[in-house]
Amino acid sequence: MATYTVGQIPYAGALTRSKVLQNARCYSVSHLSVQERIEQKRKAALTGGGQLRIAAQHKRGKLTARERLELLLDPDSFVEYDMFVEHRCSDFGMEADHNKYPGDSVVTGQGRINGRLVYVFSQDFTVFGGSLSGAHAQKICKIMDQAMMVGAPVIGLNDSGGARIQEGVESLAGYADIFLRNVMASGVVPQISLIMGPCAGGAVYSPALTDFTFMVKDTSYLFITGPDVVKSVTNEDVTQEELGGAKTHTTVSGVAHRAFENDIDALLNLRNFFNFLPLSNKDPAPVTECHDPRDRLVPGLDTIVPFESTKAYDMLDIVHGVLDEREFFEIMPNYAKNIVVGFARMNGRTVGIVGNQPKVASGCLDINSSVKGARFVRFCDAFNIPIITFVDVPGFLPGTAQEYGGIIRHGAKLLYAFAEATVPKITVITRKAYGGAYDVMSSKHLRGDVNYAWPSAEVAVMGAKGAVQIIFRGKENQAEAEAEYVEKFANPFPAAVRGFVDDIIQPSTTRKRICRDLEVLASKKQTNPWKKHANIPL
Amino acid sequence: MAAYRSAAGFQRVLHAVKTFDKILIANRGEIACRVIKTCKKMGIKTVAVHSDVDSSAVHVKMADEAVCVGPAPTNKSYLNMDAIMNAIKQTGAQAVHPGYGFLSENKEFAKRLAAEGVSFIGPDTHAIQAMGDKIESKLIAKAAKVNTIPGYDGVVKDAEEAVKIAGEIGYPVMIKASAGGGGKGMRIAWNDEETREGFRFSSQEAASSFGDDRLLIEKFIDNPRHIEIQVLADKHGNALWLNERECSIQRRNQKVVEEAPSTFLDPDTRRAMGEQAVSLAKAVKYSSAGTVEFLVDSKKNFYFLEMNTRLQVEHPITECITGLDLVQQMIRIAMGYKLQHKQSDIPINGWAIESRVYAEDPYKSFGLPSIGRLSQYQEPLDLHNVRVDSGIEEGSDISIYYDPMISKLVTYGKTREEALKKMEEALDNYVIRGVTHNIPLLREIIVHPRFVSGDISTKFLPEVYPDGFKGHMLTAGERRELLATAAALYVAAQLRSQKFLGDLRVSVVPAESRQWELCVELDKGLHMLGVSRSGNNYTVEIDGEKVEVSGEWNLASALLPLTINGKHRTLQCLLRTAAGEITLQYLGTSFKLRVLSKLAASLSKHMPEKVPEDTSSILRSPMPGSVVAVSVKPGDNVAEGQEICVIEAMKMQNSMTAAKAAKVKSVHCKAGDTVGEGDLLVELE
């Protein structure tokens, strides 16, 4: 073993010295006071990835994480947490000073929307592409834990390239920590995800676990694997937009609940949406000041249902007419359009609306519409939002595509959701309520509180033609039999005489009746038997 | 005398003279309702007829009985004589009021009624026939010493003959359907080429509208006024003229705004026209209400145009200034009573204006039909001296099958100025949602300096709006009022969205904000505004100028009655979204604004521009209708302005032309197709 003097190993010596010098630059700022260092860190946190990356973010048509929060929250209401948190990765040069950003790649905290508390996180794409480090996950988990403790919603603004690859399993662990909290918070506080940039790989499961996923058109993407991987695995050529853009997820996959034009449009709409939601499962649905008379008659409803039972009309015309100020926040307006769901107010009180849409596929129930309706009903039930159901349903959609796709188990979801719901349930049968679909659509038998029929209602096992073909198979005088069937069954009486509908009402009085019922039902108390959790057919 | 000036005027019980027990109204919409109203006052039972799509229409609900006479297309229902004759038999109606249009001037129908011993509330067959034929009517008028337009009195055989005759009379000439009326089958030609084209279009339109493609040609009087005289004649040879109606404001030969009396006529001209009208009525042994239309040139020379042997659409303004109920008079005359009045009894009391409110888009050729469901509908009936004749209500459908008229809005005043002011107010307070309507145009016409001064002609619209109607042009002061209103409305809505009732978990807003800095966008212009509030009063500062806006700020109401800088204004809020978009109807026109906080506005510059669709190579249907003909096929080369296809809507044929010279890429329609507004017709390369 050779011995060397210090001077004989210049290389090693130089290395040591330079490391010391470097350390002196980044960790020993003895020439600055603590106060100055705090200020410096704060300043660095506020600029995220720096001016160049901010400019690049803007150039993509996207706002920065902090700009987004400023728009989302009431002025001066944001209280930031963990501004000084930094990532803990020491591999691949990540430990270097210039690779550390105070706050890391997410901004977290709480604030107010129209005076009401909300916990928020906003991923910062300018810092490592918004990638999720252990620290990043830890920050999100912290606000989620607190949100559950105090009972306030969580809004996530997602804009992240994915896992922080340099951190390896720590990043994956971070995702799982968030997933777990998403699940724990589910049904406790409302959780909303707004996708404002890429969101790929495992990251997509957090939005998927939240109650609502909104997207920004043209600048946001959600997919498990990107176009490149798709190409190499399945040889499919597909663009990011086609694979996981806003249009795909709001019309084809049903992953996202709504899409907005741009960041500003999305955030302003989110503020509006937030006003419909209660803060937690322990809070009642909010009631806002209402200028629309609760007893307003809606004369247009008296003529909206066409005489021919095969002719379509727009269920949204009924919905808009009945609601406060015609304001309807529709959920999934472009997916499974044969059912309409969304939030609205009646005499200022938030309600959930479910309606069959005769304009699309005759308003029948199929796999997609059942799942869409079921998830919405369960959200309302979890968060004390009364459900108003408008029924015009000819039945479940027949055919091999539906049967092979499992319409039986998917249709069961909607049935299950309506049956287990204990919030006030008001049902209006506007026209057809045929077959099993009648039972499903918040019928009296599933504990509907108030069930109305319009004079145009037909509650029956099926339409006259089909029924007559079965009852009078092979007999002549089918037309006569059909007329008899129509006379007997194609009207609200069979249901009304049995008490399956509480009243037959003039359509123009629908708003008045519902407002009055909601007031009565506000104190409704109903519980389901104790169980660990129910077993909805998934 | 003002008995028929308002709906309330109808409350007066009409003289209980014995007339009919039951009348069938062979019409629909507002005119059916109008006739039923008078019948009710006279104690007469009414029968409505309707097509299947009209089964819950207002006129059906108003009538004592209703009979369905067929499916939606008019030739299968309202023009279906067999079905209507059956309805008469079935209900035992003693008389038929035909309204206007449909069978009102159909001599065949009048004959069949006569054969069944049912009274026709209108003139007898002879007068209908004589006046219904433009060629014959002109001859009779000449003989009765009525001034007529130079022209060719025979039927024109073909396009070439049309060109020859036109050459003899001298251009410009008018080609019109012999059986026509209402501007249908009418074309003006300034040269041989246009004569040929006009001949082709007019004969097609005449054939489809009247089932009679005979055309005639006459000298076209350039820049005339259209003034008509209402006459009333009984079966005993007595006739009266009930003064004139000025109907010069027209688009495509269809009336838009009418008034009575006319600003243009002096008493002598009025009397001369009235007397000629009466002498024509007497010459054809006319009975019932009728209208003699004249063209009046700038030197007050007047020429007989045609006689309409029916109740006119615009009859309410005559009722307003004379105090007569024309429907009542028609019913009495049909029963055989003599006229109740002498010529000296007929007054001109005050001034009446009528605006025809149509479901159509005034920004396209002054009005292309639009259809839809009236999701909200509120007539300005709480205003005094306003009469609205309509046959629809909230929830009604405006369909492609029938005339797109929503209502006739009539205002009355002691003076023209008063009536016009009232019209402004009535239009501002008229709530129509769900269909595009022409209130923007109506509201502009009635305040236009040329209209206000009475300087009008049938060319008013093309002269005043040579590049098409573009909506109200805001003055700087009006722009400020509009911006201020949008800002105040935005703040009122923002404040309300912070009000949660009975919720203890809402943070107490630290001393409710009273100052706002906003950015309002209008027509791509950005305006920074300062808003301060005290109660319901907002002070908005725009470029150093202050605007005071106050009102009740009822955010659910369609109407927004406000006081802006001390002046009363009624605006309407058509749209208000969470993203700050606000659409306001102000002075009749709707304006799209966007209100953003200062912060959101400053960040807006980063938002990506969305590229709108290139429309020059795409031809879309400008209105709902049916395709009559497609003149191109894929691969054809078309010149700019070349006809690509013809769309028929509301019986009007519209030629769709290429916006640029190009090759046809694809054709998405064929003759006979029904198309909706905005449907893709043809794509060019």
C-alpha cells in the first residue's frame, strides 16, 4: 500500500475542496440571516420552475399552478402549507442545489370559494414537469388528511408528467398514499379533479377515484399509456388528443364529467360548481338566496309531451322549466345522452336531477346510461342532496351488444343506487314508465318519497302493441285489443289506484309541488341496516 | 271609440244583435284567436279546426269545439276542403270565417259553402273571383275609373314572351303571379336576363303556393309607398272607406311595420283614394271587409295594385283609429245587416303602429325563418295602449309547416310620437326565448330618423341597410350604459353567490367588498371598469365617465328594469354564465359581453386562440326548410355566385350560391330533403 501526501493526490483533493465549496454555497449561507433565508426561499417558491419555464407554460396556453389557485379561490383567502418542503432524492444529481425547489412540484393549502372552505393542491408543471416525488405526495396527503378531519372538500388541479422517475419506488409509494386517502375520503368530503395538463400512468387513478373529473379542452390528457407505448405494443397509430383528450373522455369513455374551453373558463366554472356541493357528508346541501318564485307555474310544460307516444321531446326543456332560473349544471352532457344528470337548485336548495332523455335512443336505459346514472345518484345520496327523477323510459335496450356487455349487472347498479339512497327522493313520471325500468327509476317501491304522474303518464309492463301481441297471440282483432289495452293501461290510473304514484298533477304545477315537498322532506330521516359496506354489483 | 285598442277593449259587450249561433274558423294561429275573441263577445259558439301538430294550440283551447282536419302540411289540413266541410257538418256550424291566407280567397271553397247553405264570412264568390285574378281585377278597376299601373293585361306564356313585353313597357318591370298575394311568386327585373330568371322562379313559386302558374307583367314603380284603404261594404250596396294603412316598410314584398294613418297623405288624397276604393268595391258588388292596395309615388300619384277580399293581417291598426271591430262588422254583414255607420262617422282618432313579430333571423336578408320551442314567452300586456294579437304561448312550437309570425304587436297613442314611444317600450318588454326573432330589426326601424320623419318607401330597408341589417349601432354613451349594466349585473350575481342561508360554516366576509375592478369585453374591445355599490345602486366608472345604474336586480327575471343615469331603461338578460359571459338585449339588439375580474382578464392573454371553422368552402342551410333542387354534383366547377341549390322555407324559394369559385367536393343533400338550420349542404374544395 503506497502512502501519499495530501499534495500527491491532487485529483481527490480537488474533488473534496470543490465539494466543500459547493456545500458552502448551498447549505451554508452564513452571510444571510435566517429571516433573509426565509424570504429567499419564499421568493423561490413563488416563482416555481423559474421565469423561462413559466413563459413556456404560458405559451402552451396554460396558467401556472399559483395563477390557477388565485383564480379558483376568493381573493386573499389562500393559506399555503409546506412551502419549504423539498424533495429528498439524492440520486442522479437530484441532490444538486439547482435541482431543489422550495415547495417542490405542487402547491398545497386551503382557501375559500364564495366564503366556503376548500382544500386544494395545484401541481406545478414548471418544476420537473409537475412530476410526483415523495415530498409532493406527502404534501397532498397532508391537506387531504386535514380536509377529512375538518370536513371540507378537496380540489386537485392536475398538471403532472407522472412519477418522479429519479425517486423510483418512493414516487410509487406516494401515489398509493394518495389513492388510499382518495378512498378514505370518498363519501366523507366531496373530491374534485380538474385535469389541466397531462395526467398519465398510475397518476390517472387519483382523479378516477374522486367524485368528479373535469378537463380543459386541447391542453389536458388522461391515459394509462401514451401514444408511443400504444404504438409499440399494439401498433395502433393514435394522437394524444384521440387517445385521452377531453373530447374522448367526455363523449366516448365517460372518464371525465365535463370539459371546459380553457384554464380560466374551467376555474370559473369550478367556482360555480362548488356552490352546489355541501362541505362534507355531515353538512346539509347548501341553500342559496333564490329570486325565482317557488310557486311559479310553468305553462309550457302542459303542452310539452307530444300526443303520439312515439314522438320525442327534449327532457331538458322540462328540467330547465322547473329549476330555479333555468340553471342546470349538467354532468356528462355528451356521454350516454339517453339519461340526463346534473345539479340544480329548487327554491335555492341544491338538488340532483336524473331524467330519461326521450330525444336520444327513446330514453331507454343501456349499460352506459345506467352506470352514469348510478354514480350520480350515489354521490347525491352520500352528500345529502335530494334527488328529483323525471321518468320517460320505454325500458332497457335489447340486443346482443347489451346482453354480452352485461346490461344485467350494469343495469343493477342504477337499481341498487336508487334503492339504497336515503336522501329525499321525488319522482315525476312524464310519459312512459315501462317494465323493469319503471321499477328502477326511483319508483315508490324503491322508497320514493313523493311520486307524481303527469296526465300523459303510462305505467305498464310494456307498450300496447307488444303487450297485445303477447296477451292475444294469434287472435284476430288486434287493433281492438290494442285500443282496450291503451284504455286500461296507457294512463296513470293503474298506478294511481294502487298508490304507486301519490298524485296525478297538472304539469305546469310541477315546480310548485316539488318545492313544497322538498321543504317537507328536508327533515327526512332514514337509515339502512348496519353493514360493513354494501356490495353494489360492480 | 278606443274599444279595440287593447285586449281589455274587448271586454265591452258587443251589441246583442242576433247573428249566428256557431261559427267555424277555418284558420289557425293569431287570426283564429282574433276571430274567436269577437265571437265570444258576441255570444257566438266557435269551432276550431286544426292539424294534428296543432292539437294543443291556443286557438284550439280557446274555441268551444275543435276538429282535427289532417296532418301538419297545409295542403292536407288547413287547405283540405273536404275535411273542413266535414267538420262543418259534424259540428253544425252555420258560418265560416276564413281569416286570411289558406282558403280566405278561394272561390271554390266559397262556392262549396254556398252549396251547403253555410254562410261565408267574406265577400261572395263573384267578388273573390274578380279581384282574385290580377288581370281581371285590373280591367274592372280601369272600368271603375280607378288609377291603374301601365302594363300588359294578359297572361304571359313563356320567358321569351316576358322579355318581349318587358321591352315594350320599358324596364323596370314586375313579374307576378296572377293568383298571387303576399309577395309570393313576385320578382322585379331590370333587364332581359333577370326577366327570364324571374319568370322561372315566379312560375315555380306560383305553382307551389297557389297551384296556378299564370304570370303577368307590369311597369314597376320605383321607390313607391304602399298605402292601402280599408273598405267595408254590406249586401245592400252600401260601402265605406275606413281610412288608410301605411305599409311601406317591407322586406321581400312582405310587410314588417304598418301604421294608420299615413304621414304622407293629405285629406284630399286620402278622400280621393277612399272614394276610388269604394267605387271599386261597388263595381264588384263587394260585401264584407276588404282592402284596396295602392302604390303611391313621391308626387302623391296613386295606382291601384290589387284588392284583398279578406280581413288583412294589419287590420288592428284600423280598429285602433276608427274604434270599429272589423270581425264583428264582417259577421253582421254576412248575416245580411246593413252598415251601422255613415262615412262621416268614421274618425281618425290618434295613431296606431303595428310591428309584425316574426320567428326569423333579421341578420339574414332582413329575416330568414327560424324554428323552435318558445321556452319563455311574455307579452308586454301590462303596458297601457298595447295590443298583442297572437296565437301562441309559452311552450308553443314554431314549426316549418306554417307562417313564422309570433304576433302582431300594436301600440296606440294620441299622436304618432306617443305611439312610437310606446312601441319602443313594448318591444323592450317583450320576452321571447327559444327562437330567433326580429325584434332587433323592428326596434331599429321605429327609431330610425327617416322612419320617424315619415320619409319611407317600400325600399326603406335596402336603402337604410344596404349591406344588410347589422343590429343597433351603439353610440359612445349607449356603449357605456351597456358596459355599466353588464358590470353591475355581474357584481349583483357575484354577491348573491356568496349568500348561503342558514349555513354556519361560511366565513364572514370581511366587511363586504364595495369596490370592484372589472374588465368587460364587447365586440373584441376591452374596457377597464371601476364599480362601487351602495345597496341596489351601482356607480360604474368607465374612461373617467360615471354611469349610475340602479334596479331591483332580480336575477331570475327575464326583464331587467333599470334606471341608468336617471333614465328608465328595460334590458333583458338572455344569458349569464359562470365564466362571465353576459348577453343583454339592449335597445332591441342583443349584445354579447364578457365580464372578468381584473386578474382573470390579465391572464386571458395566455389562453389559446380557438380556430373557427373555415366557412367559405362550406355551404350550410341558413334556415330550416326543404331542398327543392340541387344544381351541382361532386366534381363540378362552380363560379362565385353560381347557384348551388334552392331551399324552400315557408313557401319562399331561396337560391344558395357559391361563396367562391371552386370545385364541388361533396354534396350532402338531394331534392326533397328536409334540412335544419346550419345543416351541411355542399362542400367545396
